[in-house]
Amino acid sequence: DAKTTQPPSMDCAEGRAANLPCNHSTISGNEYVYWYRQIHSQGPQYIIHGLKNNETNEMASLIITEDRKSSTLILPHATLRDTAVYYCIARNSGGYQKVTFGTGTKLQVIP
Amino acid sequence: NAGVTQTPKFQVLKTGQSMTLQCAQDMNHEYMSWYRQDPGMGLRLIHYSVGAGITDQGEVPNGYNVSRSTTEDFPLRLLSAAPSQTSVYFCASSYASNRVRTEAFFGQGTRLTVV
């Protein structure tokens, strides 16, 4: 799996969009970008994933650059409940999905 | 649909004791994994399994054993507990990579203290 780099922490005002960046400059062609979050020591929760096209679901949007070396997770209207650690992971599409987590970005949503 | 169930939720052990952390999933997932998370740290992979009868080591396997006799269950055994194994343990499962949905589902964790 490619190494990913995320800022250790970010703040966002409640109601504003939270844009969380992730660098994955060594990503290979068959590696997907996955995002998870962990709220207050609960089990991590899947958010969204993509290969090269931008993706949107009910939780968030994922923007992947054309060269696929970086991506941004967007929470369009952050709430206090979005305060969590967000993990960006690059995973191979073939073989076992041995998911390796880094230390993620601690997002603090401020009232 | 219960998802991934871990038991117990909390456990205190004395140094040298052994115990088994249980993990069960009801989604017929092929892949299952165990992670540990120390305070302020990310998750580190202990052991994983690609199917019944097949297991392999992750980043931090020492002091832990696993087996996978059924698709549903993936227990983690601490052979002789040490204070360094004080941590929160998470179990995860997912479908194989040739399916549409391959995201991992996590249990709620087992908080283990070794004194």
C-alpha cells in the first residue's frame, strides 16, 4: 500500500465546509483512496472511497487530483459530531486488503 | 445485522495471565483483522486472515496468537499478558477485493489493562 501523509490537526467552524487533505504521491494505478474516521475512541467508520473520479455520498465528497497524487475529503457542512480523527488510506485493489492506518488528521469542529 | 461484535468490552489482567479476545462477524466477510491502538496513536495491525484456516502476521504480532476455524470468528489470544499490551483492541472485517464493496467494518473495541 502507498504511504499517505496527512496534517496532524485542523480546525473548522461549525456549518462551514471542512476540507481535509491527503498526500499519496507514490500511489499506484490500481490503488484506491479510502477515508475512515474515528470518533472518540470508537471503532473506525468508513466514509468514502474512490479510484480516480470524484465521488460523493451522503456523508462527504472525495476529490482526487488528476495525477492521483493527492486527494481532499470534503464535509460540506461540518457539525460538532464531525469532530474526529480522519484517516486516509491507499489500498491495492487486488489481494488481501491488509488495511494499514497512519495517525490521521484530528478535526476539531468549533461552535 | 449485528456487524462486527467484540467481547469483552473491558478487561483487566494481571501480568502473566492469558486470555482470548473474541471477534465475530455476521456479514460473511472473507477478511478479518486485529489492530491495537495505544493512547494518541494510530491503529497498528497485529494479525489478519484472508479466510478460514489462513492467517498471517501484521506489524506487531509478538505476544499474540490467532486462528480462524470458521468464517465468522477470529479470536485473538494473549499468551502471557504484559503491561506493554495495555491498549484498545479493534477487530475488523471486509469482503474480498473482487467485490464492489470492500470497505472494512470495525467492532467497538476491547479496552485491555494489564497490571
